[in-house]
Amino acid sequence: MNLSEQILLIKELFAAGGIVMPPLVLCILLLWYGLGYRFWVMKEPKLMGVRDMLKYYQAHGDKPARNIVARAVKQGLELKRRGVKNLRRHLDAAFYDYEREIGKFSVLVRVVILISPLLGLLGTVMGMIETFDSLATMTLFSQSGGIAGGISQALFTTQMGLTVAIPGLLAHSILNRKQNQIVQDLAQVKDLLCHQTDSHYLTKSNS
């Protein structure tokens, strides 16, 4: 398919969806940009538990951190090594950037998922209005499409709205579960660093 054919196909899609197609396309771009960013931030898997991670990075502080929790562990161990006062407050401040990073674009994605079916419904209503107008005037074909064009627009925009929302909802749910797990891991790192001595959590890790 050459460029001219692709442009023609895009024009046909916009014509089939009517006035709601530009905002639907914008929703698609925003949705997958937000999901792509969130996936990229949280893509690295956690290969060991928090306790094992604390033990590992205390013994191998020069090893690179491969995910958000590992970076937080290294930063927390450095703060504890320096013997800062009010360690919990410093950890909260240091980990806030991680929590904000993994939550970035979450609200945008949720809003797009909610708006997309409504835009599809709006297109459906507009298509049905055109259909009934054509029936009232007995116009099978008109500049705007007539009865066939109205029904086509009604079905196409509904399909587009659901096509945006359903995959987005599934991906958003998966990423939210991963975000919640990371938040729990960060909270566990804080608790272990603040309430247990090094020898205590190392002993628990070996047991």
C-alpha cells in the first residue's frame, strides 16, 4: 500500500466516523502515549524479594540498579549509611519521585478510557439523527450520506469508541497492578530500613 492509498484510507475513515473522528483519533494517540510511557517506566522485572535485594545491594553496592525498587533500595541504604536523622522523612522525600514517576499519565489514561465510549455514543446519536432525518424526508442518499450514511456512522463510531476503551482498560489494569506492587515494595523498603538493624534483616534473609 503506497502513501496515496494510505492517505485515501485515512480520509475514508474520517468520513465514515463524522465529526467525532478527530477527537477519537486524539484519544487513541493520548492513550497509547500514556500507556507506552508507563510500560517503559515499569518494564524491568523484579528478580528478587525486597529483603534479598537489601542484602544484595549492601554487599554489592557498586552493582547497577535494574528497576525502580532496586534504585530505591540503593538510595535508602546510602541514606542509612550516612546516618541521617529522621530517616523515615528522608526516605519519604526520596521515594516520592519514584511513586510520582510510576503514576505519571495514570489519570490521563483513565480519562481517555472513560471519554472514548462517550464519544462513540455521541457519534451513534448523530448517525441515528441523520438516519431519522433521511427517513422523514425519504432521502436514501444525500450529501451527508442519507440513511445508509447515518447507520454507517452510528455503527462505526460505536465500534471505534469501544476499540479504544477496551484494550486501554485491560492494559491500564495490568499496569495499575504493577504500580501497586511497586508502591508496596517501596513501603516495605522504608519499614525494613527504619525499624530493623542491618544484622536483623540479614539474618531473616538467610533464614
